[in-house]
Amino acid sequence: MKFRRLLEKIAERASSLNAVFPEFASRITSIADAVRAVDASNFREAEQILNALEEKLIAILKVASDESTMQEIQRGVEGDLAPCRATMTAEQLSMLEQQLWRRKLMERYNLERLSLFYLI
């Protein structure tokens, strides 16, 4: 099944973080194993599980990343938000900022979003 291969690819990429952040290897391995175990036949449940796993992975990346990486991501987010500041509400900007942070942090470590929506 297509989803199974995609989930395996995501799990492998997540596992590759063990070399980058050995102090978090057990947690990262746990997340990768949980991704592999997702039953993609129930899309709603699979999406909820993947979202929860992504939250955990992002939390690890935020804690584990060095200050220069975080500053680089912040500059990228600010640059992307600059053209939107005049046309969006504060609430819209806040939501967009969170989405950009997530995307850029995952991209920084060559990870795909953990969502069936992004896998399709």
C-alpha cells in the first residue's frame, strides 16, 4: 500500500535524527516505531495519531536544536511573514507563524510533516 511505504519513509527519516541528537534517541526511536505502527486504513484515527507524534517530534527538535538553528529559522519565518503583516489580523499572523515554524523546523532536519494530508 502506498501509505505504508510513505509511513516507513517518514519513520526512517525520523530515525536518522538519532545520529544528530543521540541524547534523544530513545524518544525518537519510539516516535519512529509508532509511525510504523499507524493503521492507515482508518484515516481519521491515523491522522490524529500522526498529529500527536508530530507534536512530540517538534517538541524534541525545539529542545535539541542549537540556538543558531533556532535563530536561522526565526529569521526565515519573519522574512516569510513580512509581506503579510499589512493585510492579516494578529490572529491570522499568529496561526501562520506557527505553521511556518513547524514547516521550517521539519525541513531543517529533512523531515516530512506527519500527516496523511501532506503524504497525498
